[in-house]
Amino acid sequence: MEILVCVKRVPDTAENEIEVNSDGTDIDRDDLVYSVNEWDNYAVEEAIQIRDNVGGNVTVVSVGDEESEEVIRREMAMGADQGVLLSDDAFNDSDGKGIASILKAEIEKGKYDLIMTGAQADDGAGQVGGMLAAMLDLPYASLVNTIDITDDKKIKVGREVEGGNIEMNEIELPCVLSIQTGINEPRYVGIRGIRKVASVEIPVHGTSDLGLASDAVGEAGANVKKVDYFVPDTGEGAEILEGSTEEIIDKLVEYLKAKGGVK
């Protein structure tokens, strides 16, 4: 099975204090520690497990600058077979549709049975997987937390829906899946694996390689633009309930009753 996983280099929230820059145009990126997007890491692990069980090949692809090569190498050290970096100054400030268009152009250069993304990345929009599926005219499932390979034409997927319930679907291949965290336990990447892929050449594809017009992506092609970053004002009137768990629950119920929230 030929599998492609889309990954992104994002600020590591466990290692950084995220702050808005002085002019409110972005977060302050000076000295930030970056890593692979958490949701994407689960997608790569799932792809590797599928390959190990049924055979095939795993390719990781990332849209970004030259520093995004580090997350591609990390996922190759984890077990992916190869990686591709999609990088061009024309890609800067692409919106979700622009990113999906870039990925679509790369995907159409190959022949993949399964295309996977994380459920969302640092922007939190969760758009790229669905847009990519629509552009490729392929079946799509989001928030996938189980995958069962039934044969080489269909798979069964479980997806998280409201209330913590699981919805099961049978989907024809090829298809696009957005992977939820918790679907597996991503493996540890050791120094030996990192050294093994340190000298592997990572192909870099830009607009000309992908057959994209420079004004169709990036800021020129974006219908959605970021206009402001700000930290919301701290609200007033918060009350901290103290005591044991049972005491806090009793106090909360009484509080909600007093406010008319419950009867």
C-alpha cells in the first residue's frame, strides 16, 4: 500500500511560552523551539504500522521553508521510507486552500492508496484534509481513531463523533483521512535512527516543479488573510471552588441551581 502523510513544522507548546509580537501581526517567533505537529506524528505512526502489516511504502511531505526538512527527517528516522519538501517563496502566507492546492499538485505526481493528515495543526482550522479530499475528488473521513485494512480496495475506519461515540464507516481506496490523537502510541525516535537519515537527500519541489502559478498560492491566492493577533482580556467574576472533589461537585450544583442552570 502506497501511503502519503502530510506533516507540518510547528512551535512546540510544551517548550515555549507563546506570546503575541509587539505589532500584533503574528506570535513572537524569536528563539521558539519547533517540532512536528502532534496530530501529524500520530498519522505517521499509523501509516508505518499499516505498511508493516500489509506491505508498501510511506512518504512524508511538508509545505514550508528549508527548516521544515528537520521534521521530514525526524519522521523518516521514525520509520517513513522517504520524504519530500514543498518549498518556494511563492508559498508564503498561503491560506488553507492554498496549502491544499500545493499538496494536491504533489500528490498527483504519484499514485497513492491512502493520504493522511493530522486532524488539525497550529492554526487550529482543521481545513486542509477536507479541502484536499475535495480537490482530489476522493472519499474523506475526519477525526479517525481506528483503521482496519479489509482488503486492497476498501478500509474500515472509526471516527470520533459528538458525545465520545465512535462512528464506523467503510471507505473505498484511494481516500483521504484526518487522524485524531490517541489512535496509537507514536514510537520513540532514537539517535541511531536520526543518524541513519541525516545524509539522505530530501527532494525540494517548488511552483515550477508542481506546475503551479505563483499567483494561485501564497498571499496572492489567499482568500483568507490573518489581520490581527491579540490576547483576550481577562474576564471578571470568576469564582474558584475549593474542597474535595465531592464538595466541589456539591458547590457547583448548588451554584448552577441558584443561577437557573439546572433544576
